[in-house]
Amino acid sequence: MNFSKFKIAVVIPSYRTDKEIQAVLKGIPAFVRHIIVVDDASPDSSADLVSAAAKRDKRITLLRHAKNQGVGGAMITGFKKALEFGVEIVIKVDGDGQMDPHYIPALIMPLLTGEADYAKGNRFRDFSALQQMPLVRRIGNLGLSFLTKAATGYWNIFDPTNGYFDIRAEMLAQLPLDKLDPGYFFETSMLSRLYLLDAFVQDVTIPARYRGETSSLSIRRVLFEFPFKLTRTFIKRIILKYFIFDFSMMSIYLLTGIPLLFIGLIYGSIKWYQYNQIGISAPTGTVILPTLAVILGIQILLSAIEIDLNATPRKAISKALV
């Protein structure tokens, strides 16, 4: 396929990438019309190297932040510039060399054919490449991926935290860019917004490249910052999806299942403590009532989970470009 006829832009967030950025720029396919590099106030020589490369390759546009804004902040700046260029597809490629540009054709195909509105890499389909991923990252990504799927509603994707993705410009234009998370939670916040637009997301098998570089995503941030943001994203999604934008059986299940579960647990715990203090067995009715409430609450919430699983967007909104 002749990809040159399509208006495609690559956005590269750059921070401390002086060792890899030149190779990344050289690897971008010739059919890409715009290469937007956002230097996020990097203290190294990354910006100078990109400026030199821009003199040789007119596709390259360098944008610079006076203050570090995070990977999400850099991408928001790059997205805005890409929309100004009037492109049809925007691709995110990190400047650290972990994302192989040779997979760009495979990544954009679902968007060109109208199969998806947003496509992202999946590192977990290629077992041989997966073995190269550090064990700590592998375990952390699996756990974080499950929590991210629950928070965003995209149960059909396997590697939601993967930052190698592309998006149709018409979907990107509908996102409130300034409200996206400016940090490492950027991809997740973007997915949560796409879900509310009913955008279809598709996985594309793309192995990551690990060459011994140190991840700037700290364990502290994952353990303390991400759980709060994931919980907030989940609650916001449920309220908007099932109580603001619509009201269905899912809404009724939540309004009945959650109170039943918590009332049963609280009431049962209080009664257990009271009878345990006086050293006698609780009456049969006192035991059965909270038990039934808990069991019924769990059953209702399981039905709610099934509805949520089936509510994942399954058809692209964007029309095919080919």
C-alpha cells in the first residue's frame, strides 16, 4: 500500500534522549509527512541534535517547553501542532528507542481500513520478545494492565499501558486535550476519555525493545499515585456512563448491589463483635440476614460486571481512508 498519500504525523516526546533521538528520527518511515518532536525542557543536548536533524529533514518540527511538563504535557503540545497541520493519523513514538518505527505500517493499518479509531501496541503477544522485558516490569505491567482495563472500561485490550499508539485525527479533535493527565498517567486518562466517546481500540502485536535503559517511571509513583488515579478514573467512568449519559439495569444493579453488600458486611461485623463480647452464640436469624445480604449483593454486582464487560465499544466510529 502507498502510505504516502495519507497525512500522517509522528509525535515524539523527548526528555534526556540525546543518546537515542537521532536513531529514532532516522528510523521514521519516509511516508510520514510530519515529525513533531517536543523537547520537554530536557537538560541534555537532545534539542540541539533535533535542530541539526531538522536542517537535513524538513519533516521535522521542534517544539520546546521552557519548563518540564511530563510526557503527557509533551504529547498534548504535539497533538495540538499535529491538528494544526491537518493530518489524518497521529502516532506516538517515544524518543528513548524502545518503540521500533518499523512497526508503524502495522500500527496504522486498522485506522486506515476503518477497523479502529485508536490502535496500540501489545507487548504480551510475542513470547520471545516478552522474555527480554525485565521481570519487575513484566509483573508490574500485568497487574497495572488489569487495573487499567477496569478503570477505563476497555476490557478487550491486553496491554492498555503501552505507550506506542496511533489515533485518528477526528477522534483526537474531540478529546479535551488540556484535561488529559500531563504525567505518566497520560495513556490511561486518554483511554478513559475515548471510552466515553465510544471509540474502538484495537491491539496490534508489537514487541518492545529493551536495551538496559533505566525506566523513569518510579515504583513509588506506581504504588502510591496510580491506585488513587485509577480509582478516581473508575468511579468517574461509572457515574458518567451509567448515571449521567444513560440509566439502565446496570444502574439499578449498582444502586442495589453495593448497599446490600456493605450493609450486610457492616451489620454482620457489628453483631459478631457484640455477641463475641458477651460470649454467646448469635441467633440464627442474626447470622442469616447479613449473610443473605452479602451473597445477594455479590450476585447482583457480578451481573453488573458482566454488563460492563459487554459494554466495551466494539465498532469503529471513524470511516475508512482506503
